[in-house]
Amino acid sequence: TTGVITIPVVVHVLYNVEAQNVSDAQVAAQITVLNKDFAKANADARLIPAAFAPLAVNTNIQFVLAKQDPTGAQTTGIIHKQTKITSFTTNDVVKFSKRGGDDAWPASNYLNLWVCNLGGGLLGYAQFPGGKANTDGVVVLYSSLPGGSSVSYNKGRTATHEVGHWLNLRHIWGDTNCGNDLVADTPTQQTSNYGCPDYPHITCNNKGDMSMNYMDYTDDACMYMFSAGQAARMNALFDTGGSRASLLN
Ligand code: ARG
Ligand code: ZN
Ligand code: CA
């Protein structure tokens, strides 16, 4: 695929108490963060170490709040719904109306983004391509949105990271010691990084971990790039026969 891919997004806001009912303005700010991060238009891209600067790219993937619902009616692309559930987890309850969540819109046509309270320190989780349509999408903690109360994780990068997974990206350390993330231009690294590591943090005989990659576990303020290899892996999903190609229609 050539040119910019624009993905319609439906945001399902599930709140138990009013503090969790993020505003439409905050949702819009989250979409803006996604668009900046995926376009390498984020201001902190200037912090990318010189060794990685040639690898940092605009992915050519963008996001827009849905303007039409599945019936064709006009929509803001944002659903606010109160729930009796005080805290959700990775069991996908948030994705089903009859369980206290909100049903997915057709995954063939929308990115479903659920915003809710999550327990156990969980910031978010995502479904990789190729899974069931009724659970497809990403879930993020309400306070991880830009300006939220989740300290070190309130610049909206949790959504950037989770959408990376939804577009087939693995964690940069390959989820095992010096593991493989199936992307050639991201250095092999020992494990996840947290906080804000100094570059170079050398592991696995690399020249420095790419800890500033969105697919590490660093603070929101310390992750600011996708690599060319990651962008190619994401874009491949939209090729003819690719598992997210239906979103282009
Ligand atoms: N722990 C979550 C996951 O593995 C998200 C981590 C997001 N990190 C961040 N700096 N926002 O999917
Ligand atoms: Zn992850
Ligand atoms: Ca790699």
C-alpha cells in the first residue's frame, strides 16, 4: 500500500464513577497523540539518539474518530456508558454489553478502543491481528490518556503502544531474554526497560537498547519512535489479503 492509511476509531468509555468518564476533548487529545506518534510528528522525536535517527519513520498510518456508526448514522465516534463494574481486567468483560462493558463495532471497519478502569496496575492490553472480531481492539486505562492522573504514563503513549500490538508489533525484547521481536532493525535487547534509561544501555552484545521505542516499557516521556522495520510490519497488514486490509474500505 502507498499513501496514508486512515483508520476509523470508535472509543467506548466505560465509567463506574464520574472521574473515569473522560471528556470528548481528552479522547480527541488521545487521537492527536496517536496521529503525531504514528507520523513521527511528536515533538520529542528530536531526542532520538543519532544512531537510531535514520531508522525512525513516519508509519503513514493515521486515525480518525468514526463519523458513521455501523448503521450509517452520524456519530461522534465516542460512546460514554456507565457500568456497575468498578475495575476491569484482561478477561475482555469490557467488550460485552451484557457483562457490563460495551459491544465492539465490526472489527472489519473500525478500530475499537475501550477506555475504562483497569485493576492490578494494568495500563492497557491489545488483541493481535487474526483473532476473534468481537474482542478485537485495544483497551487502555482511563488515566493514561493525555493529561490523566497516571504518573509517568499520562501522555497517551499507552494507546500508542497498544495500537502497535493491534498492528502486529511485539515487545521490542521479544518477551524473552534477548528475544526476537520479528523486526530486523530493532536491536536485540535483554528485557523490558522501565523509567528513562540513558543511551546507550548495552545488552545482548547490541550497541544500545532502543528503549525509546514505543514497544518498550519506558515512561511515556521516554518513548518516542517506531522503526522502519516496525512500520513495514504494520503496513503489510493492509496489503491485498492482509488481515487488516478491510479497514481501507
Ligand atoms: N504494560 C502494557 C503492555 O504491555 C503497556 C505499557 C505501556 N507503557 C507506557 N509507557 N505507556 O501492553
Ligand atoms: Zn505491550
Ligand atoms: Ca529486532
